[in-house]
Amino acid sequence: MNQQKLERLESDSIGKKYVPADAYYGVQTLRAHENFHITGQSTHPTMIKSLALIKKACATANRRAGTLQPAKADAIIAACDKVLAGQYLDQFILDPIQGGAGTSLNMNANEVIANIAIELLGGEKGDYTLVHPNDDVNRGQSTNDVIPTAGKLTALFLLQDLYRSLQALKEAFARKGVEFDSVLKMGRTQLQDAVPIRLGQEFKAYATALERGLRRIRSAAEEMTSINMGGTAIGTGVNASASYSRHIAEDLSRLTGFSFTQAADLIDATQNIDSFAAVSGSLKNCAIALSKISNDLRLMSSGPRTGLEEINLPARQNGSSIMPGKVNPVIPEVVSQVAFRIVGNDTCIAMAVEAGQLELNAFEPVVFYSLFQSIDTLREAADTLRINCVEGITASREHCQHLLKMSAGIVTALSPYIGYAKAAKLAKESLAKNIPVVELARQRHYLSDKQLETVLDPYKMTTPVAR
């Protein structure tokens, strides 16, 4: 008797099982919860939001089609609204990595929404004669069109915040490009002195790289708006009415603000999930660009007395438990670690996308887990790099000027006037005697003082020839 108060008995095709009486999930969710203990995490909250929006759109389309009673449809829609308001999130109890192509997650949503709707209709949880998880909430649907669509919708939601973070970081680099435009320094190739460059030009280039990364991500994300809703199990549309299939993309677009279209080939859209690999690849490209920029920031700030010491990064925390006063470039370091994680996620996604067989890819859960992590961590990395590092960077102007003056790299500008061989000899002598190139060139009378002043003007050397 006590067990009956604490639990309710539910059944599925496997058999009967007790479910906690106060749970809004049902027997199929509970079985999956017991089967999959992989990451120790729960479903991404934005994925829950996406599922609620899809179920709401489906109820709307089915009510219009006349395949779902208005009272049931209204109760399902109201239940979805409660989930969208942030209620019942603790009822989505599944590990994000699971077998079954996401069927467990789809049923978690179906059961929770059904039980909320049942209570709204005056019934008790588990009385599926009022609203059934499969027959009503999942009407006209399959895991195989719901879950990939939810994955795409979630990615689109998460990407909006990422765009803002990357744009803000790009603008921060651009502002530093303006601030540092007058700081002349030595450019380097293969870590060796090359020719002069302005520090502002380097930071402007970082902004350009981020703009390119943003453009790639946006372009790849366009594929997320093509969905296979209406295709049901394998893309043939079995059990979905014609009216529902015609309107579901339109209904979902209206609810979400994204312009979804039904895929032209629903069988292809159900078999293949390469669009997720495209988005992941664009995230990876952006992440490795950020890591390269972080490498540059660490190199330029190295020292502070025995390295390059061209820029100063904001001091954020002690750098050593044994060396007093040591401060490390912890923010660029963490950004590179995020990039390593995203590269790993991209490899995982590529393997999972390739592993699909025939009419379905069963490995979407790990694709979504990896993709959402990549988007979230890249956003956080961009924010911390901007706020805790880039915005506070200062230039060591005098030190940059000194290094430039003592470098033999500026001899390159003399080559057209005195020839490569003489210029190379001048560079070697400058390094051996620790005498600036301009002084040696003046002593050798290779050019007049006025010519030397013009030819070896570092700022002029950093100004591209007009095209």
C-alpha cells in the first residue's frame, strides 16, 4: 500500500515497471535513465526548450489537420508553454549520450508533456487515456525527425549568443588595432626578425581573422534551417497527414523566429546529418584561429624581462605556488585548451556522422553533446579573452622601438638599392658588432643620409604600396 502511494505502475512493450508517483516522466524515460550513465550530465536546457517548441508546433499542425482533438491539442500546447517557461526541467533526467538515436530523449519529452497535459485536463499522472505520449504528443512524428530537428534548433539558439561574443571580441581587437597603430615593432617569420610592422596592424589582422571565422559559421549554420519534420521514421512520411506535413515547418518557424523549410528530399535528410559536421568544422576553424592568436599574445608578452616584452597582458592571478611575483598568461592558455577540446569534438562528430547506416544515423546524441559543448565553450572563451585579456592589453612602446632599431631586419629595404649580397653582409656585420644597420650603411656611404632616412623609415616600410 505504501509503495502504491509513492509509486505508480506503468507498462510498455518491455513490461511493467513502477515509476515515482510524483514524476512527470514515465516508464520509457525511467528505463533509459537506468541504462545510460555516461557523462553524469543532463539534457542541455536549450535542447529541452527546442523539444517543447517542436511538440507545440506539432500539436498546432495536428489540430489544424483534424487529427488531434482540440481539447487535447490545447492541453499539450499549454503543457509545452509551461516547459518553455522553465518549469519541469528537473523531469528531463536523461544523460545526453544514449543509445537509440535519441528515442529515449524524445520519449522523455513526450511523457513529461503528456503528464502535464493530463493534470491540466483534471486527470492524474499516468492516466494516458486522457493524453497519450505516443498517440497524442508524438502524433505524426518519429524520433528520427524530431531529434535531428531539435538538434538543429538548439544549435541555432546557441549560435546567436556565440555570434554576439565573437563580434564583441572582433571589435575589441579592432579597437586595439587603432590604439596601437603608431607602435612600430619588428615583424617576425619563423620566430626570426623579418621586416617592420605596426602593432596595430597585427591586432587589426586578428579582427579580420575573427570576421572570417564568423562568416564561415554563419554560412554553415544556414543548413540548420532545412529540417526533415514530416518525414517521420525514414523520410517516407508514414503516419503523418498531408496537412500536417505541409504546415509543420511553417508552424515551427512562427514559434521560433527562424525560417525553417522542409527538406526537398526527406529520405536524404533523415539518412544524413552532415550539416552538423559542417557547423562543427566552422567552429573548429574559428577555434584554432583563436588559439593561434592566443599563441601570439603569449609570445609578444613573454618575459617580462627575458622574452619579447612587446605587450603587457592584464595580471589576473598568481602564476606560481613557488616563484613569488610570477604572473602567467592564463587567459590565452585557457583559450587554447578550449580550442583543443573543440578539435576533439569535431573529430568525434566526423566519426559519428560517417557511422550512420542506411536510413538513419543512430549516433546523433553524441553529435549534439559534442556540438553544443563546442558552441558553449567557444562563446565562453571568446568572452573571457575579451574581458579578461584583450581589453586590458597595453603596448611596450619604447621597448618595441629599441628592438626595431637594433634589428638587422630593416636591411631588407636596402636590397633594391645595394643588392642582396651587400645587404646580407651588412646584416651579418650589424649583428656581430651590435651596431644598427642604419649606422653601418651611413659609414659605408652606400646611400646619402637623406636617401637612408627615406629608405629605412620603418613607418614607410609598414605602409603597403598603393594598388
